[in-house]
Amino acid sequence: MSTKRAVLLMAFGTPDEAEDILPYYTHIRRGHAPSPALVADLTKRYQAIGGLSPLRQITLDQVRSVADVLTDDYNGQVAVFLGLRHTHPFIEEVIETIQEQGFDEIYGLPLAAQFSTFSSNDYHHTAEVALEAYPQITYHPVNGFWDETDLLDFWANQIRDLKALTDLATTKVIFSAHSLPMKTIAAGDPYLDEVKANATQIAKMAELKASQYTLGWQSAGRTSEPWIGPSFLDVAQDLIQQQHITTIISAPIGFINNNLEINYDVDIQLRQVIEKLGGVLQRLEMPNNSEALTNAIVSKLEAALA
């Protein structure tokens, strides 16, 4: 009897409606309801980008594309599922569906380009806890796809297309990724090193000199503990005020979707800081449901399935 294998793609999730913001935010805070002020602030951010994040539909499209390729490559012998961390369908719910359909193995991949024990392991832990009720199913964690050639090319090609701009002494590329608590890095998390390596590799492929790019961190959590820095807002301000940079190209390589961290933190918040100082922001397109991203994810999964 052949082994039935399932791929479980896991993502953060986002509210579907304004009424979902409070339970979504509460789930993120592990059951502790946020203050009315925090809810109001998050709601305001969603309203600023059109009401809600486009993340859900983009994620559904990404999963569908990966499923189409894997179904063809494995003649229907591998099925693909989506589980979300903080909204329906929750990872736990999808695990139950997978076992009901008689699968023997699950290959779980968080939809995050770089691996972090802080976030990626949270997805795996959630799946593994749910699977304690189904010891007949074997779980295989799969992590990170930032170094897949298709995804590296996706970013590098966009920068190469802007060579006439990046060659100007008044232009600088800021690579950015989601900040994490410093205590996570101090405990040996590889995330910081992966992000740095990611930026360096893309810059090399795009033929950028070291003087033409830098790295900043964004979207840090609202906690009292220190997070990875410097903030890309501070980096941009310093570039304009101290180095006389007038054009900043944003390359948010720590993300694969248009979401709140891109459509608000970059397109609104970073842009406001830059334009207030007389500069111009140009952001690279996000991978979203591109063929490049699909190929990168499929390549990572097929290496694990092999």
C-alpha cells in the first residue's frame, strides 16, 4: 500500500471582516484581549489600506498554484492543504481534516522565506501538538526558501531593471525584513544571519556595490523588550539627512505578500517619513502569486518529498 502524503502550507492569517479584528488580535495575544486603543489603532491601519488586508486572497492563490504544480508532478499522489495560525481554517482544524482523509505523512511548510525559531517553530509546534491525537501520522517540518534561485532572481531582476537609478549617488536600496526580539537572536536563532545572507546574495546577483544598499528592520512588536534594529524608518531618515540620499528603493525581502506590513508600514509609514524629508520612495513588487514564488516553494517541498 502506497503512503498517502499531504503538504500543509501554514500562514499567519488575517481578518476577513472588521468584526474579526478583535478575536484575531486576541488570538495573536494568546487569549489576552487587547485594549480598545490597540484595537482602534489596528483598525485604523486596515482602513488606511482600503479596509482589510489583501493577504487572505493572495495566500489562497499561492496555495492553489503550489497545489496545481504538485498535483501534476506527483500524479495526484500528494494533496495540498492550507492551515492558518490565527484565523480559520486553523492549523488544528486542517490537521483533523487531513487525518479524516487517511493521510500517513504531513510535510509542513510555513509560508515564510526565512526560518526563525520565533515564528516558524510556532507553526510546527501547533501542528505537532494537534497530531498528538493521531500518532499514526508522521510529521516532517520543512523550512525556508529564501535561497531558491527563482525567488532570488525575482528580487534581483527588479533591482537590475532599475540600474540607471541605483547607479546614482543619490539612490540607496534598503532591504528590509520583520524585526524579532533580540532575545531570540541571542538564543541562537538563525533568522538574522539568513536575512543578511539573503540581502547580500540578491545584491550580488543585481550587481550592487556595498555602498548602494543597506539593511533595515520593520514592523517590530509593541513590547518593552528590545527588537532587532535599526528601524528602516531611522535608516531612511539618516540616509536623507546625513548622506544626502534623495531616492530610496524599498526591497522588503522578509515578506512574500502584500499585507499590512507592506501596504501600511512601507507604502504609508515609510513613505511619509521619506517624503517629509524631501525624498522619494520606490518599492519593489512583492512575490505574491508569481511563478517565481510558486517555483521556489515547490522546489523546497519536492526536495523534502524526495
